[in-house]
Amino acid sequence: MTAADLTSADYQAALQALLPHGRVWPREPDAVQSRVAAGLAQTAARLHARANYLLRDAFPVAPLELLPEWEATLGLPDPCAGSAADQSMEQRQAAVAARFVGRGGQSVAYYTGVAAALGYQITITQFTPAVVGRARIGDPLAGAGWAHVWRVNAPETTVLVSRVGSARIGDRLREWGNNTLECALSRIRPAHTILQFAYGG
């Protein structure tokens, strides 16, 4: 058993272990002192559980207790996803995680990571202009402007499914669509690039 797993029974045993020994300090479960220790232990166990939540929420992978604080710190809710009332708990947590790890970048891995944090599995196609000597037969004949074009390939419809344990009362069980993906990636794309979205196939 780790310190993170302590229960009220553990705290009761610890409190009783601190008491002196003798006939006036009984340890039987129905003794008055045992019941007082059990009452005090419930408070200690509840505070311990809250402290464990605080430790878990210190890194925003799936915060519960500190979700509003993380959202305020990271500038959420994002206009791409609507208001917090329009989002499920999982979507809010995913937005926090995506914003937290989204420190910037221009690599394929960075953009696929941001999409994955939002719940989307994507691939990225990069284009290069056709240059004599490097182009091969069958390659598209792309002009110089294609050097700044990239395409996000995603399923035709991404279904975001609510999960037991992280969903809250009032959350939608499922959501369809790629609007959040398009808005989020369009917002962080390099300004000199043209971003395309291709769905299905």
C-alpha cells in the first residue's frame, strides 16, 4: 500500500497507535475512543484524497479539481471549441492538455501531436514544387507556390466518444465532426502557409 492509497481505516489505526496503552485506552471497535478515532480518521482520509487530486492536477493531463484554473491560465475556452458550457469534461481536459503541450513548432510531429491531444488521428501531406532533375515520372507538376502548401488528412467524420470515469452529468455521449480540428490547426499554422483539409479516402 502506498501513501496515496490510505483510507479512513488506516488513519484510525494510526491514531490509535499513537494513544498510550492500558485499560483506560481500549482498542475495541465499539469503545468510545475507537469511535472518536474513526470520526477523526474520516476527515484525515478526505483531506488526503483531496491532496491526491491536487497532485494529479498539478500536471494537466486530465485535471478535475483545477480544471477552471488551468483553463484560465492557458487562455481557454478556445474560440475554436465554443464556450465551456458547450464542451464535455473530456473535451475541456483535452483542450487543456493540447494547449499545455502546444508550445509551438512547425514539424509534422508537432501538428499530429496537437491533433491527437484534441482526439483526432491525422496524417500530413507536404508538397514540393516540381524541379527538373529531382522530379520523377508520375510526380505532380506543382509550381513554386506549392512549397508553402500542406494538407491534413483525417477520417471523414471523427467520433469523439464519452468515457465512463471522465465524463460528467450533462456531457454528450458522442460528438461528430472536425470543426475543432480545422479551427485549432488553422489558428496555429505558420502564417505564410496554406493549409488544406482532406477527409476520408
